Amino acid sequence: MPPVFLHKGKVVFLTMEKRVAINYPLIVTLEIDEEHKAMFSKLRKDHFPAHSNYLDAHLTLFHHLPSAESAIPEALQLAAQHGAFPLEVTGVKSIGNGVIFTIASDVLLKIHQELQQQFMPWLKRQDQQVLRPHITIQNKVTAFKASRLAEELSAAFSPFPIMATGFSTWYYLGGPWRPAAFFPFQQGS
């Protein structure tokens, strides 16, 4: 891949022949505390097919926003003033060809609804739906493999708390994601 940098909200590739600017879709995720992110990322590394596992564990809030729209980072910066808040990991679920941990938080649902209202002009159908927060630790496997892993993880599962620590934005490059920005939640809010 040629050298890349960000210029006015566009990812710019530098080649010998020319400079090519591309507006990649922007993904918004919720960051969680490092201890639990490491735990979920290890599960993901152990159970996600290596050829398509480009990322650490994450909780996606929005899948496809315009990267050049300045109102998006401004809204995330304002929402990050909320401060860190708890989430509850409530269960393990097979999703057919993968496995997720389900997440519950009234605070997260409220913040997501507020951001949806602000982002409505740019939302694709998927991002207009009610958020069903989850962390995917396996995907793109057979239904048999997914159901076996879900049974295995469910057998020892008890709900537990984690902390939401901020928002991250990412450029979707057609497979891999490239970090764009981090909006940490304010401490002590």
C-alpha cells in the first residue's frame, strides 16, 4: 500500500504518479476499559478466522458515516463530555455463523439515540435501527462451530460489568480499518 495521510477529512494515497484522495466511510465504536478489551481481543484472536481478523474487539455504534463531515467529530466530542459509564455484559449468543457477547446499558442507548438524531442526514438503514450492543468474538465460521463455541462460553458465563471509556472513529478501507480519532470520556463527570 502506498503512503497514506489525512487531508481535510480525506484519506490521501501518495503514489509516484499522483496524489489520490478518497473519502472512506467512517465507523464509530465505543471504547471499553483496557482489561476487558484485552480479554475480548484474546477471545477474538482465538476464535475469529485469522484471514479476516483485522481488529481488536470493539463495540460498533455506527457502521457507515461520511468521513469528510465535520459535524460528526464535533458531535462525538460533545457526547464524550458525558464521562465514563458502566456497561453490563449480559450473555453469550450464537448469531448463526459467529458468537457475540451481549451488552446492556440504558446510558449507552440514550447516547446512541441522541447521536442518531444528529447524524440522521447521513445514516444508512443499518445505522437507523435501535442499537443492540454487542462485542463479536467470532464470525465467518460454520453454524456448527459457532454453536459449539457459544455453548462452551455460556457454560461458564456470569454477567459482569465493564466500563465505557470513549469513542473511536475509523476509516473503513474495504476490510482493514485505519484509526481516525479517539474521543475519551471526561474523568469525574
